[in-house]
Amino acid sequence: MNAIDTWVARHRERAATLPGAAVPWLATRRHDAIERFAALGWPTSRLEAWRHTSLAFLEQHELAAPEAAPHPATTLAALRTGFDDGDHWLVFVDGRAEPALSVMAAVPAGVTICALSEALAHRPEAVETAFGTARDAAAPHALNLALCSDGAFVHLARGTALEHPLHLVFIGATGAADTHVRNLIVAEAGSEASIVEHHLGGGATLGTVVTRVQAAQDARVTHVKLQRQDERAIHLAQIEASQARGAHVASHSLSFGARLARNDIHTRFDGEGCEALLNGLYHVDGRRHVDHHTLIEHAHPLGTSREHYRGLVDGNARGVFAGRIIVAQDAQRTDAIQRCDNLLLSKLAEADARPELEIYADDVKCAHGATVGQIDEDALFYLRTRGVDETHARQLLTYAFAAEVIERIAQDSLRRHARATLLARLPGSALLEELL
Amino acid sequence: MLKIDNLHAAVDGKAILNGLNLEVKDGEVHAIMGPNGSGKSTLAQVLAGRDTFQVTGGAVDWDGTDLLALPAEERARAGLFLAFQYPVEIPGVSNAYFLKAAVNAIRRHRGLPEYDAMDFLSRVKAEMKAVGMREEFLYRSVNEGFSGGEKKRNEVLQMALLEPKLAVLDETDSGLDIDALRIVAEGVNRLRSPERSMIVITHYQRLLDYIVPDQVHVLSHGRIVRSGGRELALELEEHGYGWIDAGAKAAPATGATGG
């Protein structure tokens, strides 16, 4: 039996116990999905989109749940400090909702927040459209559909606003070597919410995450993904958004952990005057690997997109960014800026940054650029002539480079949390913190 | 006292300073003038500790310390300050953060208590007022998007906050209009004291109308070829630098006698 068959077998074994097992449309889609996965196999570097991130090694990769892990309640308590009491917390342990740990503050009428398993048990028709299918899905995302054991379902009725952020906390404990979660966010016209995914935990695990966002007319959705699993985890994620006229979607992807993390982020403007912000930061060290693949489809006029990615690449690590912007023939007066800048912190670190613009319209303002470089020697010398020692000056410049991404997170508590998380990862944080 | 003795320096194998001698006593202000490419900025950078320049000979003694043996940050902590000709932009680091990091690094070294946030702010705001900088510059990234004049004021502000023993001003006047020049010069003059020496590097005599030096030196081909009082600057203003080069070639430099 090869490794692909193992996954097919897992689907067969788990199918009856996965949420929505009795829902016909879902059973069909899961079946189609595992077939697609089996037909595609793990992507290899022969595929353009996976050129720098082959998953062929997963054929032979031993997965294992962590031998030991802190109690999820402890992890959660630490995470919640620094956030407002009004925030909402939906907690998942080993890929399943953990209602005992979840803390939901009161939400306005018209806002539904629940576990996907709960929605599938009581109102499967409510998630049918948003759930998506495996058609055109890359192998990891098809596998996700086939095996997803839970996730969040968020529905914001027309004109509703969630004042406080909703945190989706995915904690890997000792119960699973592979987890597959799927989040569905449906924002009706004029609604507004900030949703944060925290991915935590260790072990030689494989996790797939698919988050689907539907932003209707003039809806505003902010999505923050904070991935800081430990260094043996494989993390394969997708964010798939669609935006109706005037909708605003902001995606902040902070990728700090995992042995290998791949994020596919895609948004499509399905109406005029949409706005998207794709903002991201990765910090990789050791032998780790992180890859962001983004696609922004300007399919209609007057859309604005801003994409800013930065990478700190240390040790023998590799950071990959491939960003594509497609401006359709109709998408006149598109305004798009895309940048990816990398700071190499060691001689063996490697960064690949590939920005791509495909423009079919003639009245557009588009700019893109990518850099891979080292710390600015002039800035370093300038700081040293002001009495700051070289080590601290390097730390300060490294932090400052990365912090520009974090400063784009509009919500105060999220920005502070992201800043603290970054600081804790960088050497010299005590000195830096004192000055902030 | 600063004593530069037969200093030679090169960059990428190209000799730039060729036996420079200079003595600056406590409390004195020395102006160094010279044509482009004469080595003025190299001297400033070498004194501040930039390691892209190789010191290939000579010595610099500063109050009994071998200055050239110290890394840049230790020179700064010991009281050397370089006002940059082209102040560096540091995106993402606020001016307030930068100034506080610098001031506290130096205060720590001097055994002084570090400023807390409140004390630091009131001190820095007072100094900003003196150099005509608006408070918003505290919260902007260091020098990012500053005009030429704003950058130079920021240098003078740092000098005031760091209270150096020896300040080297590298073409602080370049790119300034007359009003900015006056403000910057006032800032410098306010800092003149018997304990503080200054080396003012300039291409033009104009700055010396506002900062009156004790001595003027003329640098050519990496050596000081003439030294004198203020009148030397006026002479340069009148005749340009051409005669210096001609003279330097005709007769070997005698070196500076210092103060």
C-alpha cells in the first residue's frame, strides 16, 4: 500500500464518524474529493505552483502526534492574556471543537458563530454553498475536504458587525497525527468582522486548513492567520475569498512556525470597487520552509489591491513567495501594488520572491517588485555611531523591517499580540521591548 | 585632546588620506575645508569608525586612548559624535525610539541613570524646540521622508541630546538654505563649551560666518596643506581651491601644526 492509499483508507475508516456523514451532498463531495486527491497525489516540483515546495516527501513521511503537550486550557489561558474580555474564542483541539474551552461573548442578532460540526448536524443546508467542492482543488485542499473533522462556521447577516475579534484557536494536543479543519465565513451585505486563526501545537503532524470567505456587497472582513506550530509540523493552508461589489477583504498571514508551511491565498473581485489587502510576514530559521502563494483576480473595474509581504530568513531556512495579480480586460482603473521583500539573516538562508502581473486591461495603475537582501550597512553604522552596539543594532533593524508588516494590522489588540509574538521570536527582545 | 598623527586611509585599495596631521584641543573648533575628493568625508568616517575604510598607517590619540582601536559604538559612548553629511533613513524605527536608544546607550556607559519615558520626552521636546523641529518628527521613522534641512536639524538634535566631547560635523551646511543654516549653526554654537571640541568639515566659507572657528585647515589629496585662522577661509572664498592644488604639487605639504 502506498502512502496515497493510506489516505484513501483513512477516508474510508473515518467517513462514518466525520461530521455530516449523513448529509448526502457532503458524502458525495467528500467522495469526489478523495478521488481527486488519489488521482493527483502529493504535488511535486514538476507543477509550476509547487516548484519550490514539493510535497513528494510526504509519501514516505512518518506522522506522529506529539508525545506530550501542555493542557489546551493552559495554552488558551496564555493566549487570552492581552486580549479584551469581549473577544470571542472558538477552540479546536486536534481538529475537533472543544466547547468546554470556547468562550463566546454575546453576539448581535443576526450573527451566527458555531462549530462546523454543529452546523452540519442541525442545518447542513446553511453551509452547502459556502462549503465548496474539490473541483479544481490542489491535492492538499481536496484532502482537506475529504477528511475535515471540524472548523468554524461564521454567518454575518446583512448589516451586522462583530465589534470584537473572533479567535479560532487550533491546538494540536496528543490525540492526532493529522488534522483537517475547514472554516466558512459568510459575510452578507454591509456586514463586518475580524477573524483570527491561531495555529498552535507540536509533533510531526500534518495539518490542512481551508478557510473560505464570501464577502457580499460592501462587507468588510479582516482575516488574521497566526501560524506558530513547532518545528516538526507540516502545515498546508488555503484561504479562498470572493468579493462582491465594494467588498473589502484584508488578509494578514503571519507564518512563524512549522517545519513546512504552505499558504495559498486567493481572492477574486466579483464586482466593481472591491478592495483587498494581502499582508504577510514570515520568519523561518533552522531547516524550515515557508511558502506563500497568492493570487488576486481583478475581474471587475475600479478594484484596489495592496499586497505587502516580508520575510526574515535565517539559518538554512527557505522562504518562498509567489504572488500573481490578474487584471481582466474589463477591470479598467484597477489600482494594484504588490511587493515582497526579504531579509537574509544568514549566509545559507535562501529566499525566492516571484511577483507576477498579468494585465489585460489598458487603463490601470499596477506596480510590483521584490527584493532579497541583507541588513543595510549604512543604517547599521548610523546606529553604531549613536552608541548602539552592533548586535543590538542588527536586532533593531531586523525587528523594524518585520514590524512594518505588523503595523498594518488595524485592530489594536491584534497588532499588539502580533508584535509581542514577533518580538518573542527574535533575539534581544528584552532590549527592544524596553524601548517600544 | 585629539591628536591625529600621520593618518593614512584607503578604500578598496585606493589611498585617500595620505599622512594627515591634526591636533584639536579641548574647547576648540577647527574647520576643515577642501575641494571635493580631498578626503574630508573620509576623515569624518574614519574618526567615527566606519570599517569600509582601511586605516593603513598613523595613529589617533584621544585623551590617551587609541581611538582607532575602538569599535564605532564605543567611540560614540566615549563621547565622539559624527553629524552625517547624508543622514541615513531607517524605515520602521521611530525617531523617538532611535533617540532614546542612543541617549540611554550613552548614559549607561557614563554611569548615569537611564531616562524614563517621561523625562526623556520632556528633554527631547525642549531640544527639538531649540532646533525648530515639530513634535511630529518624534513619531516618524528616522529621517524617512525628511527634507535635507530636517535631516540636518535631526543631526543637531542628536548632538544636543548626546552631549559629545568631540563632535565632527560633516558638511552639515550642504543643501541648506540660509534660514536652515542659521538654525543649525545656532544649535552648534549653543553647544560650544570649554570641554567640547568640534571639527567642522565644509566645502564653503559660508558656514564659518555663523560658526566662527579657532583654526581653519585646508585639506588636499588627503593631507592638510595649509592651516591658519579665520582669514584662511576668506582667502579660499576669494581664490577658490585651484591655487591649493597648484601649491600642493609645487611644494610638499608641511602638515598642520595644530593648535
